[in-house]
Amino acid sequence: MKIKDICPVCGQKTTESADLTVRFDKGDYEVIIHHVPGRKCANCGEQVFSRETVKRLQEIMRSHPAMSKRRIETDFAA
Ligand SMILES: [Zn+2]
């Protein structure tokens, strides 16, 4: 189901539900999380996530503290 909603950045009603890849650049290393459910704006490219999804992303980040790895890839549902 596609949900069109107003983009918080550009104000256009152009966001659609999407399967997103989120990348956090932590300076020394980066964390990449695949298959994150969210919405993406077709106009400006902004990625929008629900509060629950943000909470889950924060939990994933906490479970991957700064390590010797330069690049950490994981799955949202893992
Ligand atoms: Zn936008």
C-alpha cells in the first residue's frame, strides 16, 4: 500500500512508502542498515521514518557500538 503524505522538508505531498537503506556516517566508521520501512519524497529525496522505526534504528545503533570495523552492515529486521 502506498501512502502519500506531506514531506516535512519541501512541503509537497509527494512521499511514498519505500524500502530504504539507511547509512550513518560516524566518522571513524559507518553503519548501513538495509530494508528499513519508511517513506521517501519523490520531489526532494527526503527519507521519512515513523517514531517506532527511529526507535528501532537507535536500538540497532546501540547494539553496534564503535568497533574496529570500518563498515557495519545489518538488516532492519535482523
Ligand atoms: Zn520533499
